[in-house]
Amino acid sequence: MRWMLAGVVVTVLAAATLWAAEAPLGPGKPAAAPEAKPPPASRMDWRTDLDAALKEAAASDRLVLVYFRADWCQPCLLMETGTFARPGFEKYLAESFVPVKADDTKEPGAVSKKYQVRAYPSLLFLSGTGEALHMVVGPQTAPQLHAIMERVLGLAKALAAQKKSPDDLEANFAVGNAYTGLDHLRRAEPYLKRACELDPRNEHGRLSQARLLLAVVPVEDGDAALALKNLAAYMEEFKDSPEMPSAMFFQGEIMLGDAKMDPEKLLQARQVFDALRTQFPKHIKAYKADRAIDVIDARLRAIKAAAGKKEPEPKAAPPAPPAVPAPAPKEPAAEKESPVKL
């Protein structure tokens, strides 16, 4: 199981900004340092026994949310005094999930070792049978976590429907699409392939949609070249399909991610996004293409500015320590994000 660790420090800083509160000022009074008060604590009814929580979840048709934390983890405190303390959030969470807290302050517990938790906070979603559905690493604001929870609930619902009707076209496509929305492309693959088999002539429009998602599956393995090759073949075969704007956007996103700070590759990605917004100006992907072009132009300006400077190479700085290191012996492979979203 791959956990995504990149960008945790940036997320922490962003979360701290979002959750910061300003002290109210009285009329005519100068600004003063706010009185030190302990932040509000979450009133979540956390369970600590995972086995009992799984039984409770199965009996009440809910999922399990395991929250991995530690006292020395500052981002965990942001979650506990921010996200989990938001009014009404604990009620919303408890309606569909059984919340479990895994406290690794002293050392990683058995649950953390079982699911190879390497950073805090981490959030693990499990079905009532104990199947791991999704893992999130790093602090999340209430809106961010709410969106993830909705997608996980949608996946669980789709899996249950597909289990009842394993040869149903819509049930299989729904599972594949739900997994894709959570960036689990390889887990989506068998359901998308089954959807293709069940709609061979694209009479229901699912063949073209499933084939598009299958084209970008190699992104999860870091094989951008194969994904781009698949997309080129897809756009030739389905050039008149409604999914063409999405296919062009995926192509541009993959090229942009692969380009980094290479001017030639950046210009190639820009051409794709420009063609998208020119051919499909009213499509939602055209708006996203505009934003992508802004990112590309900013990178190109930075490259040009750097090339104009004739300064000596700076000495390499020592690597910064991780923001929230976990006491674990080995670092797992990083989970790769997918740009896929129909």
C-alpha cells in the first residue's frame, strides 16, 4: 500500500493559516496581544479498539475512520483543535463512520504497524469487514476532509452495488470511476475493463469513458510515456466522443507533470492546453486549461529570469528534516497522484 508523503510541510502551513483565528477588538481600542487560551478540543467519541469498532461498523452499516496521531505531532494538534472541533463535524462523521484513534505517542501500535503508517496525522478508511479503502496523509481542513469522506462513501456504496450485481454495466463503471476519483487507478482497472466488455459498441457511452480512464492507469506506476501513448491512441479512436476535452486535458496535465522546468516540454504542454481552450471554449476543462497555462507561463518566466542571472552556484544546503517523522524503520514508496477526473 502506497502512502503519499510529498507536500506535507506545505499542507501544514496552509492548514495553520486557515485555522488561525483573530482576536476581536473593542471600539477605539488598539490592537493587543491575544490572551493565551487553550484551543478548543474535539468532542469526538473516539474508540480505541479497532476490532470492536469494525463489529460496530458492520452492525450499523457504517465505515471505520482510523485517526493515527501522536502528542509530539503539531499537525495532529491542528486537526484536533481545528477540523475535529468544528461545530457539527463530529455529528456528521459519526453518522457514517465509527471513529477510532490510534495514539502512537510512545511508539507505533499494532494497528499502525499493520497498515504501515509512516507519518502523522494519517487517516485510514476501512469497510466494516476491515478492507482498506483509502489512506490520507497529512492534516486536512474540515472542507477537505468532508470532500474525501464523501468520495469514500461513494466508493463503498458502489462496491456494495457491484457485489450484488457483478455483471451490471453501471455498477462496474461506478466502482471504477470511484476508485479513479481517489487516485487508485490500478484498483479501478478491473472494473473499468469489465465495463468495456459490457458496452462493446459504446451504446451507453461507458466504453469511451472507461477506455479514457484505462488509458491513464500507467500514471500510477510513474510511466508517463505509456500514458501519453495510450491517450494518443484513444484520441484517434474516439475523436468525436464527448470525452475528447477530458482526454486533451489529461494529456496536458501529464505532460506538465513530466516537464518540470524543461522549457521545451513546458511549451509542448502549453500547446495542448491552448488547443483545448480553442476547440472547446465553453467546456469546464477550458477553464482549467487557462489555469494550467498560467502555471506554465510562470515557470517559463522563472526559467528566463534564472538564465539572465550570472551568480555563482550556491552551496548545497543540508537536507531539511521531515516535518512529522514517524519512528519507523523503513520508508514506503510514495503514492502518486493522478490528474484523472471526468
